[in-house]
Amino acid sequence: MKTLGIIDIGSNTIRLVVVQFTEQQSYIILDQVKESVRLGKDMLDGNLHPIRIRKALNALYSFKNLCESLKTDEVIVVATEAVRRAVNQAEFLAMVTEETGFRPRVLSGIDEAYYDYFATVNSIDQAQGLVLDIGGSSMELIWQENRQACHLTSLPFGAINLSDQLNSLSGSSLERENQVKSLLFENLRELSWLSKTDTLIGIGGSFRNIAKIDKKKRAYPIEMDHNYHLTADEVNGIHQMVLNTAPSGRKEIKGLSSDRADIFIGATTAITSLLEYCGITDIYVSGYGLREGIIYEQMLTSRLPVNSVLDFSLENLLSKFRLNKHHARHVWFLSQTLFEQLILLHKIEASQVNILKTAALLHDCGINVNYYDHHLHSLYIILNSHINGLSHRELIMAAYTAAYHRKNNVKISEAHLSLLDYNDVGVIRKLGVILQIAEALDRRMQANVKRIDCQLEEDNVTLKLLAQHNPDLEIREALEASAAFCKLFGKQLYVVNG
């Protein structure tokens, strides 16, 4: 296994993530840390400020010590806009090498945009739309179609320099905002490929803070920011709230990081300007960015995106939790067979099969905590495993479906119910029974049951099994779900050796 450190020297923050790769194209995050340095602030005649340089060097030295403690095999160090445009870039890089041994690679704006694209295309299931990464001193824009990056660019506008500009202009807050918006529109018009779109994927700390503010207002039940959905109206509302709050009071806004409060207005001005220019209605927040783009580049054998975001994420978790992959995949095969053959009975939309797939493949992950009540541990683990390719609503449904593979009476919390509707609860219970039966039909974990033929009659459903060996054990276990099956579907369940 290879342990890799990735350091991103950004204009606002320097970040380290330490990741361990396994042989099965999977990875585990071992540690991550950040330091707010503001390297892009207080630049003198285009030079990085000596005080900011010293803070950056101190942060990098402490990151080096952490990497040594975690026994990293390699440390990749990249630098973005502040270093990219610094007159004293060479001097700064030489000081970094002398004091830490690191040899940073200064990314071009296109390189940075590419890594942003590669992070999101492999972790958010959106085939087309616009990707925006807003940093301290730059914003990267990527136009994506059919999961391919068609256009990439970098503009020299970020949270730090836009906030500085807003603070330096005269006039009311609205007048200052309009002046900055005009400047942004002027630059956006230069991008001939930029057109109307419904969807934006937002990368960076400012987007994560927007998500946190909105989640605080909603008492949102999931901690994860990745793939969090907002409307343009909600983002504009947050921008107006920040705009109308005195700078001294912005640190009191719930969900807004205190070390970002003074530059947040620059970021939200840029974001809302882009929403208006492109007519964007839906925003998805990405918790992944430059560093994750490098992780995917290191892990994958090519620069092509993964075929399926969800499948890749699930395979990663199967390896991470050291699950019995043969059993998990056979339970999914049996679950899918039952789902398809009983579709006239359960009447669940085919699009929701990914909920069942996730639950089937990960239903035993709770054993990593304890075998007893492992269905409840699986519920918790699935909710907190950052599964990519599912909406937050689908994630909740998959977690409870997995919990129902042993008992069909697990209570859904009031907090989680706030993201579900009455029909969703019924779907969870039905999928839970299907999973319970499928898991029972592989009770000996040897794929004994090769095929299921479902016969639907007026009052009953008969499952005819084709098995390699006598399936008495599997039949007995499957019939444990007969009462729940009858209650949900109004038919008696029979399971026979066909």
C-alpha cells in the first residue's frame, strides 16, 4: 500500500491531505489539516508579503512533520494563483525547498481547472453543466458535457481580491456590488463558450460555507456537504444576508467560518453574479476539489473518468470495510432479480434501484463495529461514509433499507423524516423486505441459489429456486420475512426448491 501526502498552497489556505491507496483501486483518508495563511493578501508590487511567506513556511514545515509521522511514501506539493502570479515566485519556491525539502509544482490555471473537473466528474453524478471553483485569488470555470471537460479557464478573481475591491470602492453596498458585478460580467462575456445552463457544481470553502449556513437554517440532519443541493434563490438569499450584515457582525452568522467571514462577501458576489449571467437555478456543492482531483489521477490508470460514480464509490467501500465481496455481490444479484420480477407488485420506480444496490452491497458493513445489531451499525456507517452518486435523500433511504435486512421495524428518526415523504418510507420498507429475502437466500454465503423465478398469483407469490445444493437452509431463512412480506404486499409468500 502506498501512502501519499498532497499539499495545496492556495491563495487563502494551505491544506494537506494524507491518503493511503490499496491494491484494489481504493483509498482511505488518514488525516487532513489546513492553515489559513492568506498568501494572496497584502501583495506588494506583485510580490508575496514577507509576513505571509513566513506563515506559509511555518505551515509547510509542520505539514512536513505530520507527513513524516504518518510515514508517507511521497508528498506532492502544488501551488495555485497567488504563487502563480507572484513576481517573487522563484524566491518563494527556493525558500520552501530549503526549509522543507518540498519542490512545489506551480499549476497553470488550466491545470487547476482540470483537477477540479476530475474531482467532480468522479464524485458527483452530473453529466453536464458548469463547474466553478472560487479560491482566494482566482476562479476556475469548467464547461462539462457528457462528463467531458469541453472548456476550462481561470480568471483572476477570488474571495480575497474581490472583497478587497468591494471594501475599497465608494458608495452604498449595492452600488459597490454593482460595480464589481459589471467587472465580472465584462470578463464572463469574453468566454464565448459560456452559455445558459440550469446546473452549477460549486467547489471551495466559500461554497461549503454557503451549504453550512443553509443547513443551519434548515436544521439539516446530514453532516456531509458533498452533493448538497441549493436553489439559486437560496444562494441569493444568503448573499443578501451577508451583504446587509456589518463586517463586524459576519462572524456571528451561523455556519460561516470565522476565518472566512471577512472575505466571504467577495465570494458570494462572484457566485451570485455567475448565477445571474448563466441563468443557473440549481447548485450542487462539492466537497471535493484540487486535492481529490490529484488523488483520482494517482489512483486511476488513465485520465478518463470512472464509468459509474456510484459503482466506483461502492467498490472503494467494499475494499475499505474488508467485506465479503462474493457474498455482497450475490446478495445484490438476488435483490436485483427480485426487484425486477416483482415490479408489478412493489410498483417502485426503476430509477430507485440504486438505493437497493447500495443497501445490498453494504448491508454487512456494520459487522466492523459488532456482529450483534450490525444492521443498526450498518445504518450509521452508510449515513456517514460519503457515498458518491446518491442524493442525500437516496443515501438516507439506502441506509434504512440496509438496516431492514434483519428487522423490518427499525424506526426512522424524525430528523431524517424531514428529507423524506410518505412514499419514501413505503419504498424503504418494501426494499428492506426484498433485501431481507435476498440475504437469506445466500445464507451460507456460497452463492448456492443460482436463479429465482417469481410466480405472482392472486393471493400469493411463490419463489422457485434453482440451487446447486439442497436449499432448505435458505428457504427456512427466507420465510422469516413472510409476515412482513404479506403485510406490505397483501400476498402470502412461498419459497420452494424448483
